[in-house]
Amino acid sequence: MSLNTTQHAKTTSPERGYAWFVLFMLTLLYLMNYADRTVASALIEKIKLTYDVGDTYMGFVIGPAFAFVYCVAAIPIARFADRRNRIKIIALGAVVWSVFTVLSGMANTPGQFAAARFGVGVGEAAFLAPAYSVLSDYFPPKKRGLAFAVLNLGVYFGVLVGGIGGAQLAASYDWQWAFIILGAPGFIFALATFLLVKEPKRGRLDDNAGANLEEETVFKDVFALLWRQQSFRFLTYAAVLGGFAAVSFGTWAIPLFERIFEISNEEATTRYFLTTVGASILGVLAMGYLCDRGSKSDPRAPYRYSSLGFLGFSLIAIAICFMSDVNIATALVFPAALLGAGWVVAVQAALQDLVPAEHRATATAIWAFALTFAGLVIGVLFVGVFNDFLWETYGARAIRYSMALTLSVAIPAAWYIYRAGATAEADRIALSEA
């Protein structure tokens, strides 16, 4: 039976109001999640000076040091979340990432700082997959696009807080205090989530949630079931290529502006993050609206919107790398962010509809694993290593070529997203009947 058939569970007005409260709380947590993550990339140059390290170290500590444990932890946590209380898992994860963000600011050596970022990765691995799964039990299929768009606003407000806020705190005090001050509020939000957010009945808004919810399945069987579906494979390929391109660009954009245009960290973060956040908020809300509206008549709509948006982002971002005027580069950040921000929203909306309720957290974790591993473990480190390799030849301009090369793989990623839509409906039916 289709995931998008008439719901058996009808929500009352109070329940709808509470669903939006849950969304608000999870968005606040996502804000802190990304603030704690973004502050490190915003302060790359200051951290390098303190520890006397190069781009390869920074690429490692922001990329693999964080992402390796994130990727390793995300899938077992998601499997646990598919059977246990997701709200408790999310709250505990928030405590862990907050502790290690504070410890990042207390690190006295490069090794201690890297170890603290490992800890942040473990905590943040407990958020995304359970959060999407929880929201799928508070919002019916036709309203999930907007709900996921609102959740992803946490990313961009978190980028604003971690990027601009972190830079201002570092300028007023030092970069260590930026980590400590930004990490502390996470404890409050974690406690509030634990006390105020209820664990919903799993699959209550889906007709096919049925008998398998209590049946234990091993990960390899779930993975094999998902991987047999061409649309899921194509979305995973897109996550690998898209993560490699987009995550690398977002991580190294501030050093790009600082080095190419010879501006201060405060000016670079203000220019880039203010422009990015404003455009991204519009982008994710527009994508959520378009997905909800378009999917009513054509289930392929989210795939098409995501594909076109990501293609536009990649072409404009490559152009930014070669601009010689800081004002033109800043202006181009707006359409790049507008088009690129919503691609994850559209893919997640499609993925939650594609996969049965009992496997949603696992499917999300697999997709996020592919994106995060390719982006933070490989892509961010690749740019750092390539910067150091090209430095003797190009000097500060080396970052242009490193970033443009990584962005080029976003073009086939857009194609894979588009192709996933072609078989999504048949794959969804096959998964619901498996």
C-alpha cells in the first residue's frame, strides 16, 4: 500500500499545534548543532596561528576528526532510534556535543583540539536521523516538505550564530571563549527537549506502518532491502558527490574570502554568512513549499526541484572562486545559497516518503553517512591538502583551484537526483510491500 494514501490517523487542532512546538524545539537544537560545528570553520585562520599548523591539519580537524566518528556512530545510533525512544537519544546527543564544544575551547594543544572535535562528532551523530523520524510521526506526508524546511532553518541560523557570532566573540575575547560560550546553551536546550517533547507513536501517520514496527531486523538486511531500489542508490550517489562539493565549499568559503580579497576574518564572516543565511532561509522555505505543492500532482517533483537547484548552485559557486571583486563575489553568494540550500530538504522529503516508517532513521543515517563522509572526511581534507600542495606555485590563490575542482563534482550529483525520481514511485511501492 502507498505511503501517500489516506491517513488512518487524523490529527486534531491541539495535536497540530503541539507538532509545531516539537518542530520549534528540534529546530533550536539543530541551530546549536550547527553553531557548534560552524564556529571551527569560521575561525580557521585564528586557530592556525595559535597552534602554528597548516591547512592540512585544519582540513583534518574540521573534516575527518569530526566526521569519521560522526559517520561511524550515526548508523548504529539510527538503528537504535528505529526501536527505542528517539527524544531521549536526541537530548543525550545534545549534551555530548555541548560538552565537547566547551572542551574544544579549553584545548591547549592541536591533539587535544582534535580529540574534542571527535567528541562533538559523536554527539551530533545522534540528532539528524532520529529528528527526521520523529517529525515524520508528527507531520503527514503532504506536509513534511515544509516541516523539514523549517527544521533546516536551524542549519542557517546556526551558521549565523556560529559564524558571525563566533567571529565577534573571538574578536572581543579570543577564539577559545567563542567555543565555550557557544557550547554552553546546548545543555539548556537538551534538558528542555527531554522534559517537554513527547515521543510519538512510530508510523502513526502512515498506512503502511503496520506489522514490521516491532520486528527486529539486522542492519545488513535493511541495507540490502534499500539498496535494491534504484532510486535509493541514486540518492546515495548524489549524497557522496554533493557532499564532497557543497560541504567543502561551505567549510573553506571564509578562508577563500580572507585570502583572495585580503579582508579581515570579521568582514569575511559578516559578508559571507549574512548573505548565505538570508538566501538560504528563503531557499529552504521555497523548496519545502514547492515540494509539498508539486508532490500532490507529481511524486517526482521534489527530485526535479532538488536537481535543478543543486545544478544552479554548483555553477555559481565555481564562478565565485574566480571573482576578483569582493562585492561581486558577495552578491553571487546570494543566488548560490538560494538555489543550493533546499536540495537536502527536497531529498529528505522524498526519502521519508520512499521508506517505510520502521526504517526511516536507518535510511536517513545511511544517506547522511554518505554525504558527511564524502564531504567532511574526504572533501574538506582534500581542499586543505591541495591548498598546501599548490601553495608554492599559486600562493594564497591556490584555494581557488582546490575549491573549483571539488565543486565540479556537484554537476553529476544533480543528474543522479533527477534520475532517482524516475523510479521512486515503483521503488516506494516495492519497499512498502517488502
